[in-house]
Amino acid sequence: MSEARAENKMGVMPVKRLIIALSLPMMISMLVQALYNIVDSIFVSRISENALTAVTLAFPMQTLMISFGGGTSVGVNALLSKALGEKKFDRSDKAANMGLFLTFFSYLLFLIIGLTAAEGFIRSQTDNAEIIGYGTTYLSIVCLFSFGMLFQMMLERLLQSTGKTIYSMISQLTGAVINIIFDPILIFGLAGFPRLGVAGAAWATVLGQIVAAILGIFFNIKFNTEIRLSFRSIFKPDGAIIKQIYLVGVPSILMMSIGSVMTYLMNKILIAFSTTAAAVFGAYFKLQSFFFMPLFGLNNGLIPVLAYNYGAKKKERIEEALRFSIILAVSIMLVGMVCFMAFPDRLLDLFDASDAMKEIGVPALRTIAFHFPIAGACIAMGSVFQAFSKSIFSLIVSVSRQLVVLIPAAWLLAQTGSVQNVWWAFLISEVASLIASLTFFIHLHKTIIAKL
């Protein structure tokens, strides 16, 4: 087994081909993930604009769930990949098992939120009774059954950490397809099912996530031979391993949670203009995921490559991986910018946009799109912070971009009385992010990479 483990492709395969091999399945699966997020909102928007707004107001809590699941997974990924690179296989096994242990306790947190706080969270953003009703129903379901999403994320990350990305892609694709199939069936009551409306969208989502998690368990046990999962080991907490996971994971959780706070505060700023402005923001967030999700797929493929070769002290492979990934990331986001600039009205038509929604949404999409290429470079640079257990740098960059700059800029621009001015806050904040990212990247390159 040790000899088989020693042949891990992340240390020997040509770097560009390795990154494509690891990232492409995740980019494809995340494209599908983005597609079913868009499909989700497309069907909900057919109920009413208020239904779309309700799902938009629930989104910050969903982002918080993703933050806990994704941040813990990043900590496990970095520790596990580095341990494999150093040939410390007992340590990589413990990292995997503790990842599942911590995922269980993350679920307990959101179970409590779903039981006690869903309505209060929606009510804190609007006083529209219909939106409150829709939002509470949707959010309660996704919180109560969030174990599917949380375990899906962790189990897929274990597969990614050892280069088994094809299986993580199958898991995610299956969940996405189930969600796409059941969205119209449960929302509109097709094929003999009851008409559930907004609740149907939530049920379709959690169903897909639970099936994907079950597949993730099967693939890890059957095919992921480089780590050993054990039910006994999962419930034998290892304090030292948990500490190492959260040294990387907590900054990542906080970094991703900032996105939750940002969307919550942006909802409040925009809904002061109109519920339509909030619906436009919700539509934008779904549409931008079609480009940002593949970018995160690239990022997820890059992190284990960097972490493994950091553990193996292979400087040239690290530098080549970074150069290639930054170019690829910026190229992806340039495509996104062109699409938002050229076809904003067609994109909004996907959400059954009214004339009033297009009046706000068309210039909004064109304005926001200016920051896409800059975001691509920043996200690619940020992957090295996570891979080298320097997630505190990512946290500082994210705080600066989304809270220190974006929200104050959006609030100040809102004081002009024009909702169209608010969208420029995205470009302003991304320029600040680029300055911070470059500063930390240069420091890390001098102090760590150059000395390998």
C-alpha cells in the first residue's frame, strides 16, 4: 500500500496537464452546479418576483452553510495533501476521519438554526408578508436537511485531495441532475406530485445533495485507497489534528462567511430602493456563479497540487502551476465579462424579468462585469495562501474587499439616490482586493517559495 501511495500523480505528472486533469472535472461539475442554481431560480421566478426575492433573502444563510462546509474541507484538504506529499499516511488518514467528525457538528449548528431562527432571519430583511412566508419555508427546509450538502462537500473534497476528481464530478453531477429534474416536478406539481411552490425548490435541492453525499461515501470507501475511513476513527477526536485542520479551516470559514454578511447587507441596502432591486441582485448572483463556479473548480484543483509539491519541496512545479492557473483564471473571467456586457437583457429574460426589473438589471450587469478579470487573478493568487496554510492572508483580503470596502462604498453610493450607482462598488472593492492580494503574494513568494 505504501508503494502505491508513493506514486501519487501530483508529484510526477506534467504540471499543466495535471492541473487540467484535476480541475476540468471539477470545473464541469461546478458548471452544472451553477446551471442547477440558475434553473432553481428560473423556476421560482415563474411563481412570482416575490418568490425570487424570497430565495435571494435566504441566500446569505445558505452561503453561511457553504462557508462552514467548504472552510472545514479546505483545512482537511491542505493537511491531507501535505501529509501525502510527505508520505505521512497515518496523518492523512486521521485528517480525513476528523473531517467527517467536524462535518457532523457543523450540521447540528444549522439544524438548530432551521428549527429556531429561519423566520427571524428573513423578517430582519423585509416586512413584506408574502416574501417572509416564502423565505421562511425555503430556508427552514434547506437548514433542517443541510447534512446532505455538508457531507457532500467534505466527501467530494476527500476525493479531490487524492486526485480522484472523476468520482467527485460524478457525485456532484448526479446531485445536480436530480435537482434539475425534480425542481419543476415539485414546484409545479407534475407527474402526480403535489404542487409545493417555493418549498418544492427547497425539497429538490436537498434531495440532490443527499444522493450526492451517499455517492461520496461509496466512492471514498470503494476507490479512494490512499486514505482509510473508519467509523471508529471518526468518533475518536484527535485534538492535534483538529487544531491543524482549523488553523487553515477557521480563516477559510470566516473568509467565506464574509460573503454571507456581504449579501445580507447588500440585500438590506438594495431593498431600501425596491424589492425589484433585491431581485436583480439575486439574479446577478445566480448568473455570476456560471463563471465563478468553474473558477473555484480551478482553485480546488490547484490547491492540492500546490500543497503536495510544497510538502515535496518542488519549487519549479509550484511556480509553473501558479503562472498557468492565473492566466487560465483571468481568461475564464474575461469570457464572463463579455457575456454580461453583450447579453444582459437575454440573461435577465431567464428569470422572467419585467420591464422594471430590466430597467435596473441591464445596466447593473454591465457595470458589475468590469470587476470579473481582476477577481479571477485574485482568486488564483489566493489559492497559494490556502495551500501553504496561510489562509489568514485570504481572510484579510476577503474582509478588505467585501466588508471594509464593498459595503461602505455601496452604502455611500446609495446615498446619491440612484440604485445604478451602487453597482460600481463591486469594481472599487475588487481593485482594493488586487492590491492586497499582490502584496501578500509577493511576500509569500519571497519568504517561502523562493527558499524551497
